Amino acid sequence: MSDISSKILFVDDEANVLKALVRQLRKKLGLSQEKLAEKCRLHRTYVGSVERGERNISLQNIVVMARALKTTASSLLDGVK
């Protein structure tokens, strides 16, 4: 498991790893959901719905969000089985 995902708070379900990492990294960078959305050129409600696990996020958007969060897509997906 990558250094990033090994440091996340307890996540009760592996399917929730991505949303937990996005939220944790966003907060670590001091970004609001709105600022992250601007960096990604996505709608602010989309970012919130990703963090709540309400979206089936595309690989393209995972890559875009990873770049905005200063990490890699593979790091965001590490731990997801």
C-alpha cells in the first residue's frame, strides 16, 4: 500500500478508500471542495458527491483530481480491490 493510503484514517470498506483519500488530501492542502473543483475544472457539487461516494468516478476524473491533489491516480487507487 502506498504511503498516502497507509496514513488514512480507518475506513470500514475498501470501496470507500478513494473518497477518503480525496477528502484527506484536499483538507491537507487546505482546499475547499469549491477550490478543488476549480483546479479540476469540475462542478463543486461533483467533488462533494465524489467524497460522499455518490459518484461512479471515471478514470479521467481520477487522473484530473489526483493532479490537483498533487499525487498520482495510482496512489488514489492504492488499496482499492
